Amino acid sequence: MEKVYGLIGFPVEHSLSPLMHNDAFARLGIPARYHLFSVEPGQVGAAIAGVRALGIAGVNVTIPHKLAVIPFLDEVDEQARRIGAVNTIVNDNGRLVGYNTDGPGYVKALEEEMDVSLDGKRILVIGAGGGARGIYFSLLSTAAERIDMANRTVEKAERLVREGGDGRSAYFSLAEAETRLDEYDIIINTTSVGMHPRVEVQPLSLERLRPGVIVSDIIYNPLETKWLKEAKARGARVQNGVGMLVYQGVLAFEKWTGQWPDVNRMKQLVIEALRR
């Protein structure tokens, strides 16, 4: 019998997840299908009850439900609880277990795509929103030397650092971070600044950027932001958000099936879709 997987969120029509997962199911010979489920706010409990009742094998969760699903699950992975968001649910014989593959997916993409070990690295994370939380707490699991936070509202960065409770982290305003930019090996933008349609704006001045540094942006529309173009022109190695999008899906796929899909093919499909 064909297993059913899917995505719950509102809206969901823009999602590239069915493209990635259905191709991977077909190529690995797994009898399964991935669907989109549009779930309005206020209907999350009913949707999770539906997952149970219908025996849906697993779902991804996207905006605005990543926090709202938590009370309806039987168990939440420790890292997902710390991040405060669930983006993947596994139906383990009727027991619904929540995970977060966003942050771990980002770290995996960074290590694999940039061929870098994070051991001893000095990292600056720009932003303190939902994307930053997942990435920051996942980076705390690495052996990086420093993981600093910078945000327009410095109090939000401070709260995140205090919550992390890790002596390797400091927090700064964007202006102060700009003056310290030459201290870092990896600089990560987790904000939406520079995303379509406001493609002319940049999250941070790169005036003090050192050549050879990795500059990473979780935005994938456009595929190369103005910020990444400038970073590349200044001699940086750059990474866009496609890798995070793909690897969060790869890690979810593995949790559901126990199999590792073709990452390069997933990436190729996503890039082709984004270029249309």
C-alpha cells in the first residue's frame, strides 16, 4: 500500500517539497506520495488528528505552524524543543514524534557544499528570528570557536545568546558587527533582507570583509543576492539558501524512510524550478 507524506502550512502552494520528495521516492522505488495540505491557523489540532486517523506516515511543517503543532505531538526531539519549532513529524506506529531539520540541514549544507569543518571557526550569525534560532542552536552543537549574533534589535540577539547559555557567544548591534567583520571566518545572513522583490537591500556592510571568508545567505530567491555578489567580488566564498532548503528535506526524508536520497539531483531539480 502506498504511504502518504505531505506538508502542512498556510499557504503551501509555493512549496518545492513535492518536487524533491516525489522524485526521490520514485528513484528509490519507495511506494509513497508527498502531498500539500493547506491548513488554516486554528485548524492545526484537527490536522494533526487527521494525520493520526488517516495513518499519514509523516509530514513537514512550515509557516505559520512550526510552534503550534508541538502541543499535539506525543514526543518532541530535544533539539527541536530547544529551538522551539518542529518542521518534521514522523508517525511511528501511531506515535507522532516531532523534529527540526532546518538548523541541522543548514549546518550539513554548509559543511558539505563549502567543504569546510566548523572546528575552531569564528562565526557571525546575522538576525535573531525563527531562521536564526534553528541555525544558532545547531551551530552550538559544533566545535566552532565563536558563534556570535548580530541583529537590528540587539535585545533579541541578547535574548538568544542568553538562552543558548554558551560561553562562546557574544551579541552585537549590526553597526558594531560591521566594525568587527574581519574577525570572522564564516558570516551567515538568516534574515529576509535582499529577498525578492526587495533585491537591492543588504543585511550588513561588507567593507571590512577579509578575502577567503565564507559568506552564506539562506535566501534562495534570487539565487544570488546583491550581498553575495558583493561578497564574491571582495574575494569571499559564497553560498546561497538552496543547500539548506534541500538538506532539511534530505534529513526529513531519512527520518521517514531510513534512506538517503540523491542530494545532487534534489538540488538540480530545485535550481531548475527556481530559474523558471
